[in-house]
Amino acid sequence: MGEVVGQDYVGGLVGLSSDPVIGCYSTGLISGDRHVGGLIGWAWFNEVESCFWDTQKSQQARGEGSSGQPLGGIIGKTTTEMQTASTFIEDGWDFAGEEENGTEDIWWILEGQDYPRLWWEAIE
């Protein structure tokens, strides 16, 4: 959720990776010189699924800076969309109070005010 500043291979969550990236998001301002993306700076033969980045806050039009192959599974959304549970539920995230994506209740959200949080971060 914080600002990320760098030169090469700069991403909101991942700078450089060849490992799977699944079920995650980034929301901060991202800036750099080369290979800059809202979520990933450079991904080499990655499996990327169900990952989001805030296009407004990151000020990045692309989710990945560049990669060895085109990546699917990186979804850009506005701040309003990122603060809405249905954005994530529609892509298979398991939220508290819904059963379509499972009953583990991994995520919860304060709609319109915050981004998804892990269930144990819930405000009581």
C-alpha cells in the first residue's frame, strides 16, 4: 500500500520474479525509470492469477513493466473498484459473508473506505 520508487524492475508488489504470483493486490504510487508496472516490474515465465492494482493511485497504465511473455491475471481497477468486495469476489477471492468462493473467509473489506484486508485484521 506504500509508495515504491526505484530505477529498474519496479512494481507495486513485485520487482523481478519468475515465481507464481496469485491472489494479491497493490495500491501505492509507483515510479521508476525502466520496467515499471502497477503490480510487477518484470516477470519471467510467471503464472499470475487474480491479482489487481489500483490504476489511479499507482499512476501506472500497465500492471507489468515488461516480461518474457504476455501475462494474464493482472487486472487494473480504479480506487473505487478496489474498495468494493464484488471486484475481488467475481475473480474468486473468498470473502467473509460469501460462500460462492469458499467458506474459509480469508478476506474482508470496509466497502468504499478501504482495500481488502485479511480476516484477522477486521475491526471489531
